[in-house]
Amino acid sequence: MIYLELFFTALPVIALCSYTILLLFFCISQKDRLIRAFMLVLTAMILWTASAVFMSTELYPSVLFWDKVMVTGMITATFLLYYFVSIFTNTLNVYRTALWGLGTTIFIIVNLMGLIVTDASVISKTVTLLGWEFNVVKFNYSLGIMAAPLYAFALALIISTLIKARRNINNKDVSPSPGSIKLVSNGIAIIFIGTLCNLIPALGQYPIDILACFINAFLLVIAIYKYRLVELRFMITRGLVYSFFVILLTIAYIFSVFFIENHLNEEFRSIIPYYTTLVALAVAITLQPLYRLSSKIVDKIFYKAEYTQRQALRQFSTRISNNLDLYGIAKELIEAVQLALNASHVLLLQKNDENKNYKVIASSSQLFQPDLLISFDNPVIKWMKKNNTGLSREQLYYHPILKAMWEQEKEQLYNAGIELIIPIKIRDDIIALLMLTRRKNNVAYTLDDLDLLTYLGASSAVAFENARLYTRSQADAITDSLTKLYNHRFFRQALTDEINKIGSAELSLLMIDLDLFKLYNDLYGHFEGDRALEMVAEILRRNVGNRGIICRYGGEEFTVILPYYDARSAFEIAEKIRADIEAYFFNDNDVTQRFLTASIGICTYPHTAPNTEELLKRADLAMYTAKNQGKNQTVIYTPKIMAKESSSRYHTDELFRPNYTATIYALAAAIDAKDHYTFGHSQRVASYVTVLAHEMMLDSAHIEILQEAALLHDIGKLGIPEHILTKAGKLSSEEYDVVKKHVEMSITIIKHLPTLNHVIPAVIGHHERWDGKGYPRGLKGENIPFSARCLAIADAFDALTSNRPYRAGLTVSNALTEIKNNLGTQFDPAMANMFIKLVQDGTIKVAKHAEIKSIS
């Protein structure tokens, strides 16, 4: 019983010292709203416990006075604890807090009026323990009429605080730290029990409420130290600690000198100067290590978080200084963030200009790989560009500007548990996003953490951008800019690497060439040609996927490396590619009947090619064999494909041109025979256009192309019904539409004559008009091929001067006048004027003689 009495006597002093020391720690710390609220709670607790100490010592003016002060401290502490918990759990309601504050103020006034405690005294007695005498005290008090309402109010306030704390323990959206909030709520529950004891005088004579406060203080210390209830940024300097050590060392030095001087015998006193000098030297040598020791002590005790952060930053800066590996820097950044802030998970999202979003490229854990995509127009990005800072979870979900986010976007971030989003910027461009989940100890991030991460993002931005540009330049060096496939440079190295990798296994190589692609470019322009190449690349990706390596070999040629594929399996893929290309580009609804097919050669290592060079050469040979056999097919290389077939591709024109020359005249004759009203039309047009081409100083190759085009320009009329061609009256609109189809029919026939592909631009465009109102493509001005413009004038002139079923031919003069009238609308003005001049001066010999008059 004596021990218990002594304990309760000393308890207020112990509690007062504990609260005072704790308050001093907060006084030398950087303060925020939460810390200030906590300091108010500590101040009220000190008032509460100090009053109990002063009561036990019966300090002036009276015990009753200090009892009233103690009750005031108790009421105030209860309210301020409610206020602190409201801020801590982010659930502060201004009106409710004001209501509780008003009730607290009223009861403080009632207490000072003497309506709570009417009388108070201290009963003391002396006890002896182990030969020592101690004074022990007990409190004796009488409660007034307002005591019960006061305690009811206090208990209601404590219960409200306890409910608020308990309700938010498992609420991850609000509670900064479940561990710390549990300790706080337990402390509140203990204060509740201690305060309840004051209603029973037999218990109230002992400071049980003070004991409850002391236990609460102990729990708060644990919450601060273990769970970082509040972030302390002590302003204790290294100099202060160093000075403390120097003073201790100086005192020790002086004490040791005096001790030696007073206790040394006379015969040894002569060594005192040497001893003094030696000790002074030892102190001097100790000062520098002592300074370093004091710095470490301050860092580890008072600046533990900052010390860890500085270490992480120092290591990160060293590691990225000469690093150009994008993923290496991303890994270092994530590790630095985890070390500095103890984050559970960290994500790094990189800007993707092509898809206009930010996508995860690195994570702190293989098990944490959320599929997050943040688009460029996301409110988060807009907010960061405007404010140049990161976002916390609270801002993300409750800021008015960010409420424009789609629910799906919010849900993605919520499910991933994202607490902070930090921009990594170069100038005004956000090149990456850093995302953090909760800390491992569930402590909330502070504004200082946000500043640290913003600094870390800024310091890493240059290195990150350099690595990003370096990675992009490396990718660009091996990527075709148009199709985004690997290029020829990468192909040669990849083929060698894959053959070395597979050992004795099989590898098939597809060599793909687009048939008549130059013609496709000439007909539809380079823009359409580029689109066609992009589409072929997409078809290749769709059919090959991850099974092989796709490259653009050059121009209209592509290659596909298929490791572990035999010839039959490779043939199936090749045929699927070929069929898809043909299906996509052949469209009956297209007025120009666009066409594009592919010839594919296959060679398989090691069965039909012993090494890389032979594999490439023989796949190429198989591909040209496919082209020479009629195009649009797949050929597998076999030993039966002779070398002479390889060389034939270089001399195809010379080998086959004599046969095709005869074919040209035969087809022209067939047209004239079918349309006897225009007998000899193709030959006359060829004659006219040849003279015009000579006058325009074209070389012999282009003149020959124009001649062949003139002979074949109406070859499609073979497919037009004869009753339409020979109709005596005017054609109906439906019949005229049928006649216009002879252009596409001409192309259909010519594209099967491999050496005559070059005439197609002239043939397909000879009914186009300078003003864009012609057919079949509606080309305008100089977009019409040059050869087609020449052919259009010669064709129109001969048509005007020839007899037709529905009219007689015009005179030469009238025909030239008609051409003159259509300069700049139907015909190229410069070219038509030259043609008129050539007819007028007799350079062009008109087959049908007529009177020629000047039309100038």
C-alpha cells in the first residue's frame, strides 16, 4: 500500500515532466497545422498535470484554486484532443467543432464560478520506506451542482473523439496511418476511463486521471517514433551538439588536471606539465573526429528521414551521371524514391507521343504491374502543367478542377493505390510521371516529401531526357521511319544473330516484293504509295506477330525472319500475307481498280542454304522466280531453281520485248477491226504524239513509251459491246458510262504484260482534263501524268477529224479551233499550243487532208 501511495504522489510530477519534454521537442521542430494542434493538446495536458502538482504542494493561493485550474485543463485538453483527431483524420467539421468549443467555454466559465468543485483540500502524511521518509498526499474535494453535467459533457466529447478515431482506422482514403490512429484511440479510451473515476470520490482522491494522461502520453510517444504520427523536422544544429561535446570534453580535461594535481605525490608533481600538455594534445586530436561524430549523431537521431533521403539522393546522382540507359535510370530513380521515402510501390510512366498518353515502363516490383494509361488531355496533366507541382491523393479525389476525370480513370488510380503523382519535366514538357503508393509503415506523405520528389524529378529530368533521346536515336537507327518496321541495317545483324542462336534448328526467310509498285506510285502518287507501304507493314504485323522479325529491306521489298519454322510452316504464313495484300488492294468498287500484289520467295536454313549469305541470296532468287512466273505467288527455293533464272531477271526486257512489240500491233489491229469507224486511230495517234514528243525534246526512251501507249490506249474497247461502239445516234448516259470503263479494262489487260507496265500512266490518264473534270480519277493540272497530257491532245485531235457513226469528221481548221477553245479547261495550254503550231506549220502530217486556216 505504501508503494501505491508513493506512486500516486510522484505520478503528477512524472507526467508533467513527460509532457514538458515532449512539448520542448515540438518547440524546436518545424511546425505545420497538425503539429500546432498537437502542441495545444500537450499544453492543456501540462496545465492539467501541473495543477495536480501544485495542489499536492499546497502552493499559493489555495488548493481550491489549483483544483479549478486542473478542471479547466481537463476540459480544454478533452476539446483540443477532439480537434487534433479531427485534423489528423481529415474529418474536421467547422460547425460541429465550434459547437463543442462553445460548450467547453461555457463549462470553463461555470467551473471558475465555483459550480463544479465547491471545496478542495489535501490530506498528507509521512511514510517511511527503506529508512527514507516521504510525504504522501490524497485529494479531498466536494462536487457542485454542475459537476455531473460537466462530466457528462466531457465524457460525450471523449466518446465522440473515440468514435471519430475508430471509424477511420480502416478508411484508407482518410486515415494517414492505421497503426498510429489505433494508439491514439486507445489513449483516448484510457483518458475516458480515468476521467470517469473522478465521479467516484473514493477513487478520485487518487490521481487516476493523471495516470491515464501519462499512459496516453506514452502511447503518443510510440505513435510519433514508430508510426511517425507527425513529421518532426528538428532545428537542432550540428554546432549545438558539437558545442555540447566540446564543453563535456573541456570539463573532463579540467577535472582530470585538477584531480592529478590534488592527488599526485610531491615526487611526481614535476610530470604535471607534461601530463597537461599530453591531455591537451589528445583533446585537440579528438576534436575533428568528435565533430564528425556529432554530425552523424544529429543526422541519425534528429534528422533520420533527411539523412536517409540525402544518402539516397547522393547515390542516385552518382549512378545516373554517366548513364544513358533509359530503363537503367528508371530503375535507379525508383530505388532512390523507395529508399528515401520508404514507399511500398513506385511506378514510372513514360510519355508516348505516338499514342498521346503516358504508359508504365518501370515498376518497383514484378508483382505490381498495373495497366495505367494517362492521356495527354487528362485533367491531371493539365493541372501539373499549370501548377508545376505534384498531386496528393486528397487533391486527386477532391480538387474541383480534377473532378472532370472520367470515373474509369479515377478507378484505375484508386485500384492501384496511388498516393502521389509527380511530374518529370523538361522546360514545359512533362516527359514522365512518377507515381507512389503508400509507405510501408502506412504513414502519410508530407509536403516536405512532395518537395523532395519534385526536386528529385527535376534533377533526374535532364538525365532521363538524354537517355530517352539516346534510346530513340538508337531505335531510329534501326527503324524504318515510314513503316516503323526494322530497317535493312538491323535485318542483316538480326539474321546473323538468329542463325547463331538457333544452332542446328530450322530458320525460314521470306523475301517479299510488291508487284508493279513503281507503277502504283506513278498512278496514284507517292502519298498513296506511302500509305500502301504502311498498310503492307500492318498486314505483316498482323500475320507474323511475335513469331518472327519483320523488316523493310528497301523500297517495296520486305523480309520476315522466322526462327524454328520449316518451309511448309513458312509457306502457310507467306500465303496468308500474299492473300491479305491482294484482298486489301483489289477493290471492284474503286473506279480505277487499284491493284497491288506481292511475290514471295522462301528459303530455309540449313536445308537449302548453308549460311546467312546463301540464305539471303536464294530467298531473293525464289522471289524473282515468283515474279517471272506471273507475279502474285509464293515460291519455295529448291535446287531445281537454276542459276540462269537468277540472271534472267536482269534481262527480262531484252528477252521478251520482240514478242510484246508484235503483240502491241496485233492488239491495236484488233481494236481497229472491232471499231471500223475509227480504223487506224491508234496508229495515227501514235504518229501525232511522236512528233509532239520530239518537239518537246523528250529522249528516245520516253518517245518509245508514248508510241506504245498510243497504240494501246483504247485496248480496253475490246471489252465494250460492239452495238455501243457502232451506235449511229447519241449514246445514253448509261451507255456512256459503259464506254468510260474502257480505261480500266485497258489497265486490266496491260498489267498482265510485264514489260509494258510503264505505259499505264499515259493510258489511264488520257481522258483526264486540265480542269479536273475528266475521268476516271478526276486529276487536275500537272497532277495528270505528262505522257497522259500528250496523249490526250493527239487522241482528241484524231477523234475530231475522224468520221463517227453519229457525225462526219471536222476539218483540220475546225478541229484546231475546238482545241484552242478548250485550252486551260480540257488541255494543257502550253502543250496544246505547241500541237496547234506543229499542225499549222505542217510538222505534224494530218492523215486526212483538209483546208487549213489560221486560227490565231
